[in-house]
Amino acid sequence: QVQLVESGGQLVQAGGSLRLSCRASRTLIMFNTMGWYRQAPGKEREFVAIIGGGGHTRYGESVEGRFRISRNKLNNAVFLQMDNLTSEDTAIYYCNGRLPGSGAEHWGQGTQVTVSS
């Protein structure tokens, strides 16, 4: 069983930046895609960004141009650089990894990002 562990969430002022990290507990299990989702209070989980094995990226409309996802395949880690944060970005951010073949998904426990206006 592989676990994903997020870190980097904290309180930040509007206009500021944060960098979230997510690392898998086992580096021998390589995910096909890794990504980030978020869930704000009272709202459904929302897609944020995803990166494929070849480095192709895709972003949610609300974060396009402000967030950047990157990946360290050697360490089975994924990162989310978040710039120009607004209060609308306040949420719990979850890391996601999808295995090749089966497509089985793994989720982290989440990290809280709070943006004060």
C-alpha cells in the first residue's frame, strides 16, 4: 500500500504565494499521473491541476495562469506552486496519484490552505 503525504499548507495573505508538496511513501510504485484537487467548506471537491508521466499538464479554469504543477518522478513527488492567491483559493488541497494499468487512485490526507483577504 502506498501513501501520499502532502505538506506546505498554511495561512497566507491575499496576493501571496505557497508551494505545496506531495510525496509517496514508496518510490518503487510509479504513478502514471499525479495531481491536485481541493475542497472548500460546503463545496464539492474541485480539480486543480494534473501532470502526466511525460510532463503534460492541465489546469482548472480558476487557477490557470496562477498555479504551476511540477513533478519529480525519481522521488515520486509532485508539487504545486501557487501564486497570486485569493480568498477563493482557501480549501483543503489533496494530492492524487493514479497507477498505470489498473488506473487505481490514491489520495493524500489533505493540507489546509487559508488565504486571508
